[in-house]
Amino acid sequence: MIYKLTGVLQHYIWGGEHYIPQLLNLSAEENQHYAEWWLGAHTSAPAIIEVDDKSVALTEFLQQNPTALGDRSREIFGEELPYLLKILDVAKPLSIQLHPTKQQAEIGFAKENAAGIDLKDPKRTYKDNNHKPEMMIALSDFWLLHGFKRKRKSLRH
């Protein structure tokens, strides 16, 4: 069965204003940043799946239909979609991101939950219990690492 999925836009200040709306054939709002388009089952912004003329969050659909992921995927990754596809439009340089291992993420997420730190609290480090292995494929010109000092210059400081 093939289902229609609709992703979720993320509006961060570093995002561009045109690429993602053009890609998705959407009208761009003036002065709006379209940084990311998520297509997956992340609990903070799940894609929407059309099933029997109803719109349902992909997270909810997978909870109700775990076999949709297939036996092999469930055997390796459990009952969750094992990836989150993101399309980014980076208009301003981003800082380096460090991601935890799966074990570190599970422990950190559990500790922050036990401490009662809200998922939307800016002081929260672990937004979920997953590690973040990433693969990047540039759809246009893109500087991944830009502006780094040479090793000897860094050592002098």
C-alpha cells in the first residue's frame, strides 16, 4: 500500500526564505525562515499520513500498525521509524553539533524526564532517547565546514 505523507516545516532563524517553499511548491510568506522540512515520525513534529481519507500523525499510525515497518526493521530498530529525513535550507552558518551515542541518549533522556525538565525547555539537552547518525547529500552548493583555523594557529591560542 502506498500512502501520501506530508512533512512538517521547521522555522529557524538560520533558514532560508525560498528554497524549501519552491521545492514543495508552497507560497513563501514574507520574512519567514524555512530552515528544515521533516519527513518522519519524530514525536515533536511527526509527518502526516493520509489513510482512508483521514489525516493521521505518522507516530500514531505506526503505533496502530507496527507491522507497516516490516519484520527486518522491527527486528533491528524496534517499533519506531529508524530515521528522520530532513531537507535543510541553511542561509546562515550553523554551529558544530555533537550527538550522543544511543546509550548516552537513552540515559540522558531518562534522567531529564525523571528531573521533570519539559521537552521544550531550552535548557533540555536530550529531546528524545535516540542517537543521531546523519548522512548529508547536498542538493545545491553547500559549505559543510567553513572558516576553521589551521591547527598551528589554534594551538597558539
